[in-house]
Amino acid sequence: MKIRYFLYGIMLALGSIIIAFILGDVQKVIRIAGTIGGILLILTMFFSGVFVNGDRLRANLATESSEQKNRRHRYEEIFLFMSLPCLIVAAIFYYIF
């Protein structure tokens, strides 16, 4: 299941490369893939609870059911595995070009 979302991320990264080449500017790969990867990474952080205070996070974790916890972790994994290829492509194009 995780491989499927990693492949979706690869498709997003390849799509950003294709769009940048159609636009005629290789530098746009960094902006497009980096933006997609950054948005997905922010969504990962949002679902993991990074943006809330420690007391509030503790209270939320204590009151959530195991089904909610599993769903939240599943979304974290999905967004993380989709963001990795985009961020890797943006880093590679940043250092090459």
C-alpha cells in the first residue's frame, strides 16, 4: 500500500518535470515539484499534530479512538510517501541546474 502512494508521488514529480519542459524552463521543476512536495509535507505535519501545543496534543491523543488514530496515521503515511519523490526531484534539479 505504501508503494502505491510512493508511485503516485513519482507520477506527480514526473508531471512537474514534463510541465516544466513544456513551459521551456528547467528551473520551474524546482518550483513546481518543491511546491507540491512542500504542501504534502505540511499536510503530513498537520495530521501528525506538530502544529498544536503539547498539552492539547496529549488531550487529543487521550480522547481519540483507535480507529481515529489508525486513520490519522494512514493519512500521515500517504502524504509523507507522496511528498518524498517530489522533494527529491526538486533537490536534484536544484543541485544540477
